[in-house]
Amino acid sequence: GAGVSQTPSNKVTEKGKYVELRCDPISGHTALYWYRQSLGQGPEFLIYFQGTGAADDSGLPNDRFFAVRPEGSVSTLKIQRTERGDSAVYLCASSLTGSAETQYFGPGTRLLVL
Amino acid sequence: RKEVEQDPGPFNVPEGATVAFNCTYSNSASQSFFWYRQDCRKEPKLLMSVYSSGNEDGRFTAQLNRASQYISLLIRDSKLSDSATYLCVVNLGGSYIPTFGRGTSLIVHP
């Protein structure tokens, strides 16, 4: 079956602009995670959804970052007033139930803020 | 101190060598442990879970040392295709949020 997909694969934007990153998880997976990965670092947790609700958003760096999952499947990560420091690979992962189990990652969106 | 620490490497080894990585974690309440593999410019993929009794999958062996709070990954008979970054992942007991280490880079050369 299809894996986790993310769009766009690459996004170049200017400082101060708004961007939306989309994640389509594996069908039937209730848990969805967003991570941010900078060069030479491991994925850094941003937010975790269980179904439609954000069960834990403690990793969001500030109020410019927001994510939604209105129907419990596709999720969108939204970044307002982008800054150069937001440049990174944004990874989405899904898992069946969200307990400590295998996470399946999408290919990521490479965001570059100029 | 970081929650999960890994030596970034790179570990540069010849084909056929045996190589081992360690990963230390700071929270003694950690309950679940994993190794993920990440190829250059690709997403992480699960390599193996780490069980208390240790576990083996082909050339790969993972072990957990709770007393010293570290996990290890041993790769025997290294192949060129083993070249990648190996990420250590730790979950606190009852937590849905995994913590990733920064990864250890392995380069296997002919």
C-alpha cells in the first residue's frame, strides 16, 4: 500500500511569507507526528496528533507554527512570518495507534527561507 | 545534558569489519528503544527495536543496558550498503513522543 506522502518536496520562500506543508499518512493510522530536522541533527519533535486532536504540541517552537488534522487523516503544518532559521527538512510520520511502535516517515519537505 | 546522546562519527570502516555504536539516554524511566537508519537525503526507517534481553536480526545485534542507560548496535560483516546514519530513539514509559539522537554516521569503504 501507499506510504506516507508529503507535499511539496521542496519549498523556497522569502522571509516573512506564509507556508503550508502537507502530510498524507498511511491509511488507517491514527497517530501522526511532525518533526523538523536540521543538517547533522536528528528529527526534532514538533507536534503529535491522535485522530483529529493535537495530543501534544509541546515541540512547536513558537506561535508562528500551527498544525491541523481536521478529518483525522491529512495534516497541514502552517508557518507564519517565516524566518531564515525555519529552514530545515520537515518530516511527517504516522503510526497505527501512537504507542511506542514503528513510525513510518514521509520523504519530507525541504524548506528554504531566503 | 541531552536526553539522547550519540557520537556523530563518522565511523569509517572497511567492508567486512565489525562496528558498534552506543547511545546513552538520560531518563531512567525510558521504556522503549529503537534504532532507525537514515540514508543521505532520505527519511528515517526503522532498523530494529531493542528488547531488554537483546535481539538479533541477521548481521545486526541490538542490546540494552538499563543499569548504565545505554543501548548499542553491532553490525557484523559490514557491507557498502550499510553506509548511512543510524539514529537512536528512546520513548519514556507511557509517552507517545519519541526522542531522537543526532545520529551516528557510518561509512563502509571497499
